[in-house]
Amino acid sequence: MTDKEIIFVVEESPEGGYEARALGHAIFTEADSFEDLKEKVRDAVRCHFDEDERPAVIRLHRVQEDVIPA
């Protein structure tokens, strides 16, 4: 039985670019641009799951931290 979707938390990397971590699975990837990250996430999911177990949808949850003066 396959999960319908897998969720990744995406954050800007302190070194530049983006990092993505899957929730509930040991999958991590990073890239210099958001477009490259999407392709790397797809590749990571393909490598992690067998074809019959692969989720149908990959959801990227972008987290942005804003600091404002008090």
C-alpha cells in the first residue's frame, strides 16, 4: 500500500540555497536554487521508494523565518 503523498519541509540553507527534509522518512537533499531542489527531491523520492510504494504526490512546505525589530 502506498501513501498518497510525502511532505518535505524546505528551508533556506545558512550556506545559501535550499535544504529539504522529508517528514516521517530519512530523506534529505539540498540545491542551490529552488528549481534544482524540486528535481533533487523527485530523484531522492525515486531512490528511496520502490516503484510500487512511491507516493503519488510530493508536497514541499516552504518555511521562511522573518526577524522584525521589537
